[in-house]
Amino acid sequence: MKRIMKRRLILVLLVFVLFLMHGRNQTTSGDGALLEFINSFFFSNLPNSHAMGASGVHPSAAKSRVLIDEGLTASGIAGRLLFIPATGPDGYHQGSPEDEPCRGFDERQFRHVLTRNMAVMETEVTRQMWADLKHQQPTLPDDPTYLLRGAGATNPIQHATWYEVVLFANLLSIQGGLPQCYFTTQSKTHPIDANNYQDGAYYCDFSALGYRLPAEGEWEYVARAGTMTPFWAKEDGYNPLSCSSCAGRLPALRTAAIFCNSDSGGTRPAGTTSPNPWNIKDVSGNVEEWCWDWYRAEYPKGAVTDYHGPSNGIYRVTRGGSWLWSARACRSASRMSARPSNRGSGSIGFRLVRTLPYSK
């Protein structure tokens, strides 16, 4: 008991220090370093149980997320990040069951084990976040948003290419005093920057502590939040007749996602829909989200660990559906893709994650 009280006291003091730092508008390396210490100090000694709940979620998940959810962020620009634990040795089922209405041919289920704990942005990256980073890192391209599809400062960025998103991630890491994740060489000695971000070769250091796109399997794990239904929200009205319609009655999904049924004609401010069970917002709808992986229709066979997709391809994966698409595209297992140079008619955006420096 004394040990628990001591840790809580230290946490209170650290949060107070972070508050004072924000009060002085310090949004560079200080916040990132402080979060690293807090993450390592408080989470490295959580119960190392390999027992999985019925949902396939590590039992320490709820406790861990509460601590991050109390306002600890890695950067004043990135907003709130939530702690998502690794799956544990049993992994989770990626893909959809054969009886899921309107499933794609490319969603055959497999067991996926994720070994990295993550900090995940609560919302999609917004136009304000882009503007804030641009102010600090002028080599970032101008906001690419198609304004007719959502011009508000708190609306998610859209119309951004995959290349621009990768550059944004590296610049955000620099701004936070964190190691960069993206490189032009397999040796990971030449980071992606404003001079080379459209040149061709791209490599990701998934062990680096900076900002990056989620791998496709990480994205689905976070979106499901322990659920196995088509959406994290239980929508009883979803069936083969309603799955592709923009006029059907899908009341539960309407509270969880901005999709064509919402009659929005574009994006809405990020985070205005209900969060999933892990408090992540807009994983269904609003904008599709770029992932790291090259798209390939065939998933791996059997159980795999930390799968990052094929080594090459033509299209990069996007996930989550958007304001433009019907309910079927907003399913947790739904897979879409686009050329990395594609801007998506104002329907593709992104959120970033960070690998945390400890494992379970």
C-alpha cells in the first residue's frame, strides 16, 4: 500500500510540473521527455500477466489507459495520447468472420500478435495541429485540406498524400525531441525530410519512440478495442440490405461515426462522435486513415507477429471509412487503399501513434 501511495504522489507532482510547462507555452522536447519518464516509471511494473480476457485484451489495459487519459501528452501539438497495451501472446483476430454482412474478399481472419505497447492519438490529426507544427517547422508543406469538405480548425486534415503524412510525422518527432521513425535507407541513417519525402524509398523504424503511422494490424486492434462485431458499436440494424445504403436506419453507428448516412457533405470536427471502448475517437468514419502498409489482398496464413504488410506495392492501406462512404467501409475489418500520391477527394486523413519504450 505504501508503494502505491508513493507512486500516486509522484504522479501528481509530475502532472503539476507538466501543467506549469504548458503554462509557459513550452511545447518542445520537455513534454516528450517527461512522458517518456512517466510511461517507463508507472507502466514498466504493471502486472505482467499473460492471461487474456474474453475479448483478447491484456488485463492491464484499462488501468494503463486511465493514467495517460489524465492529460499526459507527448506534445502540445499532438493533443492527448492514450496508452494501448500489446496484445499478449494470444494476439487477436484480425479480419472478419465469414458470416459478417458485406465483408470483403480480402478480410480472411488470422491470429495477429502485437508485441509493442503504443501511445495512440485520441483523435485524427486536425487542421489546427497542422498549422501549429507548420509554425514551428516551416519546411512542412502548407495545409492540403480541401476546404469545401471541412474548413474548421478542429476538423481533421484531409486531402493529404501519404508522403506528406510521413513528413509530418518526422517533423512532429523533431519538434517533440524524439527519435524519427522514417528513413530513406534500410540502414536507417538518412531520415525523411522536406528535401526527399517524395523521392521513393521508405523505411520505418518501429522501435523508435517518435511519431509514426500505425501498421494496418495495429490500426484494427485499436479500432476494435476488444470487440468482434462489425463495428465497435453494436449496430443491430446492420445487415446485407443496409450495409451499402446511405439512407438506412443505423442509430448506433450514427453516434459512433461520420459516414454517408450522416448527411454531412464533408468532415466534422474531430472527436465529436462517441469514443470506442478504449476512448479512441473517429476510428469509424469522418476520414479514412492512412496506414504504413502496402496493400495486398492476401492476408498471412496462420498466426503472425507484428506484421507490417508486404515489402512493396502500388497502393498504401487506408482504414476506417469516411464521411463519403457507406457503413460497410466503416467496419473495423474493412480494408481500402490508395496510391500514396492520392489525395482522396477530401476523404483521407490520418492519426499517429508512438511505440513506447518497454514491453510486456
